[in-house]
Amino acid sequence: MATQKFITKVDLRSKESMLAYLKSHFRYNTMNSWNGSTSYAHNVKLNRFVPHELMNDAYELLSADSAQYHNEIEDVFTDFAFEHNYCYQIGFNGRSAGYLVLYRGERKRFEHKSICRSCGQRNFKKVHEAAPDDTPKGVIEREVFMNSGCWITATYLDQPAVFALSISDEEKTAFINEAKINAKGSTLGNHCGACGRDTRFNAELYETITYPGQSLGDQDFDDLTLYEIREEVKLVQSFDEAVQQCAEIFLNACQSCVVEEETYMIPQTRRVARCAYAA
Ligand SMILES: [Zn+2]
């Protein structure tokens, strides 16, 4: 629908064509003007790409607190970061977020091994699913996890609850040894210490980091090989395409959404003293 305002055709066989594209690409601050770092960017203010006849709808849409297109644009950013292994990310910058900027970044793995579904609390230990309390394995697991499996096997065998079990010492020993291994990096059950609910689960957890202080594309291109120049061009072109996608999502929303006011109630809790005597 939108004309391809953010996309430039580049001859990837021609060094001159590629350098001209990179050197003339619009740039903007990655943080603020006094920080001095800049990167490839696009001016996405409304007057830059919204046709005159949609301008009123566009301003209306910008005034909405909640709109589906926010998520769709967020998806474009997420997909872009994923495709570039999080080394490159897109973000808004500028007063009133009038610019889309290409950022450096990375993705780091958390040391945490589990997270709570209810409150988001992360935990360095895994969740070990407990065997039922009324089975010999369950009884032994509880005994072993209680002190993180620090005791020697014989000490566990002497514990009254373990001693009372009607299975052989060999079987008990096997359960004890297994539990000692599990107790090292895990907690018994999925209880969350923060919110008290049983909603922790094992997960590989990552965080996405953006480096807004780092410049991009300000190196001396004459020092680069043709291959490196071409890789840089492909990266910036994929950025252009993502920005174009965002513009189209927004224009599509201008045509298909109506902004309405709605009143909504926020449930609140308060503590009230009820007194026995009459007021
Ligand atoms: Zn929790």
C-alpha cells in the first residue's frame, strides 16, 4: 500500500553503488545528541510517510493508549533481532520517538534454571518433581532434600522415617544415592519462595541486551573488503525493509481502526477497620 519510502535498491556487485548507499544512509543518534554515537536510522515522523488523506486518522491512532498495531510493530522488531542473532536490534529514539534506529546488542543466557509462572521470580535451582509422599522414594527424597544431600548414606538409613520403610537396604540406598544427585542443583517440588505458589518450572532463560552507546556504520569503509561491505549493505537493507514493514502496519491500522474512548474499572484492595462500637 505504502510506496517503498524506506527501501533503496543497491547493486550488490558494484562497490561504488554499495559505498554510496552506506555513506548516504540517513543516520541518527543512538542515545542523545551529546553522547555523539550514531547509527543507521530512518525518520518515521508522520509527515515523512503518511499520505495527506490519512493524516487525521494517523494522529488519532497515535493518541490511542492501546492498539493492536503496537504489538505488530513489536513483532517486527523481535523477528529482526532473532534473524540477526540479537547482535542487531531496532528501537525508537528521539523526542516523541520520531526515529527508528539500528542498534547493537546481544543475548545472554541467565544462570537461573527455573522461573515462577505467577510472579516471574527466577531461581538458580531446578525444579525436581517430587515422588508421592506415601511411596518409599517420596519419603527418602524428602529426607535427603531436607539438608541438600550433605549426609553420608548410612546417616540417611538411620533416620526414623527411612528406617521404618519396608523395603530392603539396597533399595533404600539406591533411592538415597539418586536423591543425593538430584538434591545438588534442584529443589524438591515447584514451590516459589517469593510468592508461595507452586508454579515454578524449569526453563532456559535469556535476556536481550541493547547497547545504545555504540555507534554503527561510522567505520572507514575503504578499509573493508568487498565481502565485508556487502554484508554491511545486506544488514542495513534488512533494517530498511523492517522499517518499511512497520510503516505499512501503521498505515494499514490508520485505514482499519477507529479510536474510541472507554471507561474501565480498576479493582483495588484497601484495609478497613470494622469497629464493634457504634459511630
Ligand atoms: Zn512466585
